[in-house]
Amino acid sequence: MGDKANAHPGAAGRATAADHPASVRNVVLVGHCGSGKTTLVEALALTAGAVNRAGRVEDGGTVSDYDEIEHRQQRSVQLSLVPVEWDGIKVNLLDTPGYADFVGELRAGLRAADAALFVVSAADGVDGSTRMVWEECAAVGMPRAIVVTHLEAARADFEEMTRICAEAFGGDDPDAVLPLYQPLRGPEGPDGHAPVTGLTGLLSRTLFDYSSGERKESEPGEDQLPDLEEARNRLIEGIIAESEDETLMDRYLGGEQIDVKTLIEDLERAVARGTFFPVLAAAPAAEGARQGLGTVELLELVTRGFPTPLEREAPRVTTVDGRPRDLTSCDPDGPLVAEVVKTSSDPYVGRVSLVRVFSGTLHPDETVHVSGHGLADRGHEDHDVDERIGALSAPFGKQQRTLTHCIAGDLACVAKLGRAETGDTLSAKDDPLLMEPWQMPDPLLPLAIQAHSKADEDKLSQGLGRLVAEDPTMRLEQNQHTHQVVLWCLGEAHSDVALERLRSRYGVQVDVVPHKVSLRETFAARSGGRGRHVKQSGGHGQYAICEIEVEPLPGGAGIEFVDKVVGGSVPRQFIPSVEKGVRAQAAKGVAAGHPLVDIRVTLLDGKAHSVDSSDAAFQTAGALALREAAAEATIHLLEPVAEVSVLVGDDYVGAVMSDLSGRRGRVLGTEQTSGGRTLVRAEVPEIEIGRYAVDLRSLSHGTARFQRAYARHEPMPAQVAERVRQQTQEG
């Protein structure tokens, strides 16, 4: 890797279309917000010659593909691709947002990548959400490396951060997380802080000095050797422990000097297998410099230690009707299978799809089959259509550079796919296939919206459709009970971006309104009512009288109508009319305007007129009878109760359970899980957990997750019901 004595001294420039999967590396950058991922991507692009010394692409703009929202918020909110070339290898750098609300973009990056760089700030350490992503990568065996940034911060300590990373990421084997280099610090400044000016390669015992703005090699001084040897020996032992050569450890412990070339080869294999996780340091280039500290070493690790797409297991593929289909891993000559990992809208080009090709080769202007299945619950209808794609390109800042093709293992942007949505599969039109969608978090923060004006109302449906097509972590709901349009998001920042995109990208202005839960009403006890609808105003009159009895039923029973009329007091043809009127009134509610449920209505008696009785008259009488019965009875307000499962670190279990109790929740039980976490199960009224996605994140420092599912409706406490009724009347 970067520790080789004859390290590659320069860059190969900008990325083009790859010609073989072995010459591609797909790397996703993971880390908490502010850890320096985007800055690191730009530093790597500078070192690889993709940008000039000012950090700009040749045609203007930064190398990262920011939109206006990112400029305003000063943080990444979407996945961006930056392709560079190093030593004949095309490296697709996938920069992901670090903020928890945009975890969908992170998961898209993980899906498209074959290895991950975990970027950790020496100033901030490792947060809980980064640990959780590490565990996800470990579960699928994704190779990983760790990059420590912000070494210029006061009290930044690379050695201490390495220890923290080994503790956080090493699990049962902390010696699998070790540094490949030791930072070299210059003289202390006026603030007492000694800046990092270079790196010392532990295996090669070579010093790489960046103080001049370019990487220069030299020999370490005598005063550095003791610390160097101690760290070097530990690294060698860590590499040998992961070696496939079981005799190597015995030879090393027996005093044999293991050849550096052998160690590097074993290191590269262990990194590619995902059993050894090197720690490196990196910093952006100083103004006017050509290379940032550690960027050459990092590019060499990526190109020599990370796996090629050929080493990734083929994804699960079926035909569109669900029959399994075997797929040779990453064959450019195989059947076309590609996946849309991100969808965005460009004001000039239109919809642009970022695609990872898993099999076959994608060409411009060919007709492909677009399949999207399995996301109907998020507002994405299943679809199978043939579409002709436009140009293929690689993003470069805000520009798109044309590609002649995109082979298996590579990524490209595809224009003019009007129906393609994030998560869709592209395949040959005569051999349509479908990839199993990747797992995405459930959006659990409701955002109720309405069009600001009539003009916005006309554009709202189309704008929302495009929004959820781009972001499958959003769910669009047209609630038939509350008659609200609800956009379910992952958090407040996610909802803010959604509103901003509706306004700026699709020209739709919306107002946010209070979110309503679906309340119900029911009778608390048996009651009776008489409906009398008698009117005579000349000509044909209206005459209908009916007497009913109402009694409560168990939850979930709905409305039951029973006919006990004797003697024909209500003619048979008008009995369905009474039922129709009762059900219509029940749908409107009898107390606070919420649907009436779980009752049995028995028609006991009534009167009719041979001329003036009619279907409409008995419908009205039935509704009046139900209202009278309600006026004489106690009406319970029913609220929806959700079954909530919270997966939380053991340190926060007490706080979570206390918080759930404060939300009128009933804790059903707890279950110990792996990784020092506990699963807490509870039933909580939905009206109490509207903002739980936000509150739980704050309560657990971003380390907890929860799921919710509707359980049932049950009576609301009297004092809460009265407060809701007052709010309804005031509204």
C-alpha cells in the first residue's frame, strides 16, 4: 500500500469509463455530521489531479455536487459521487450525509459500494450512530478502514483516537484495528499545539513529509525509532494474526524476520476480506499545496487493499413474477442488471438517475426495462415499463462528463429515465429482472401539509409524487379518516429539506398544519333514542318515526344493525333506509365529529304514513334517533394505540422506559439483545408519539431506533378527551 518503498508519486487525473471490473473500486465514506467526509473527498480529488490547487474543477465549482439546500444548511443532505483515477484504477468515492435524518442516502451509498471508509474526527470521537453503521457493515462482511481527521484541533491525539476506535470497532479483537502510520508533528506553535506535518510508515520505516505541500520521502530520526518499533511490532502481530498462512505466527515468534512484501500482501488480503481494519490519518492540503496529508496513502490503500467489484457476492435477482434467477457475479458480458441508487432532478437535464451496474454493460440510447416492486406502502406503485435511456455521464462538480458505456461494477448517471425511481432495477427489455430492494428505515415523523393556494393545489400531487420517487425513505399518505395529506419523514431536518425541495424544485408552496390522529367515538352504555321526522308544507309531506336502542360492542366489532320491528309498524321497504341513516350519522360522529364504532343498533318500533313516508324520510329519522340516543348517553372518545418497539443501548433503557410512561405508555416487557442493547416493547397512544422520532433521538444521543404498528383503538382518559373536545371546538 502507501507503505511500499516505491510508492506511486502522482495522480492519473479524472475518471473515465472503466473497461474491466478489476480496475474499479467503489468506496463509501461514512461518519457523523462534521467529521470531514466532504473535505476528505475534495482532498483526495486534489491529490488524484481531478481538481486544481484551489480545490475547483476546471469548469468552475467544487468537486462535490452540492445543491442550493446544502449551501444554505452548510451540510450534506444527499449522496454524491466523485469519481477519480489513481494508478490506473477508477475510484468511485461516494460521499454520504452524516446527519441521522438522511440515513436513506447513507444506505444507498452502502448498497452501491464494495468497501467503506469510516471518517472519525479527532476532535469529536466516535458517536453511537457511527458504531451502529459499523455493525451493519460487519454483518454483511463489508471491508472497512478508518480515517482520523481534524488532527489540527486542539488536544487532538491520534494515538488516543486509535485506541478509541479499537475499543468501538474491534469487538472481541481490538488488535484488528491498528494504525499503518504514525503522525509526525512539527514544532509547537504559540498556542502550544504541534501540527502534524508528515507520516511515518510502520512497515517500511519510511517518513513521508508533507510540510512542503508535496509528499517527500526520508528516513526517520534515531529519536523516533523506539516508538516506531513498538508500534511496528504490534502491527506485524496484528497482520500475522489475520494471515491465511497459519505457519507465519510460529515463524515470527521463533525470531524469523518476516519479509515486508509478505506482510503487505497479507495485509491487503486481510483488508479485502474484512478481517483487518487499518487506521490512517488525513488532512486537507494547505493553500497552494498539491497534496493533503495522508491522501496518497489513503488512495493506495483503496486501490491496493480494497476489493474489486468481482469479489462482491452477486445480489439476489428474480424475474418480475418472482422466480429466482442465478446471476454470475459482475460479468460485463452477462445479462443487464443495474440498480438506481439515487434519483435527482436537474433544472436543465430533468430527472437524473445514479446507477450501479451489477451485471452486463449499459450503453447510451438503448431501451431498458424498468422494474419497481415492493414499495407500495410508501406511495410507490409497482411498475414495469420499457424506457429509452439518454446519455451516460460521470458527475464532476455540477457538470456531467459523457461516458461511452458503463460496465458491471461501475457507476454512472443516466438521463431521461422518466419512470425510474430510487431502488428500481434496470434490465434488458427482452429479459426483465428484478433486484431485491435494500432495507430502508421507516419514516416515523408525520408532516401534515396542505396547498397554500389554488395554484399550488393543482401542482401538489405531481410535486409530492416526484419527491417520494427520489427518496424512498419518505412515505406519502392520503389519510381517508382525517382527510389530511401526510408526508412521513425521518426527522425535522428531513422534513425541512422536503418542504424546500417542493418550493424551489417543483414550485409548490405548502402550509404545515397540525397532524391529526384517527379518533373514534363509541357508547359507554346502553341508550335509546327516538327519531321523528314529520313535515307538512303543502303537497307531498315527509313522515317517518323510528325508535332504536344502542348498546356498546367489543372493540373492532364495527356497527351492527338489528331489526326487531313487529307488526309492520315500519314497512319492510323502509327498514334499510333507517339503517342507511344510522350508518351515515355514525360516520359523521355524534359528539366530537369522529366516526362512531363498535355499537349494536336495534330498531324496535316506528310509524309510517301511507303517502308521506319515503326512503329519505326514514334515513333522516334514523340519523335523528341515533343523535338522541347519544345525547342521553356517555360517549367515549377512542384513540389509536400503537405497539412500539424501541431498540436502545443499555445505558439509556431507564430513561426510555420513564419517557414512555410519561406518554401514557404501558411497558409490556424488555428483551436483552446483542451489542449491549435492550429491546423495550410498549403500547403507547398515537397522539403521544407524534414527535417521538425526534424526542427519542435526543434522549438516546442518536443511538436508539424504534418501530410502531397500530394495535387497536381504546377509550381515552376523561381529562384528555375533554381537552381534545375543546381543541376541536376551538378549531
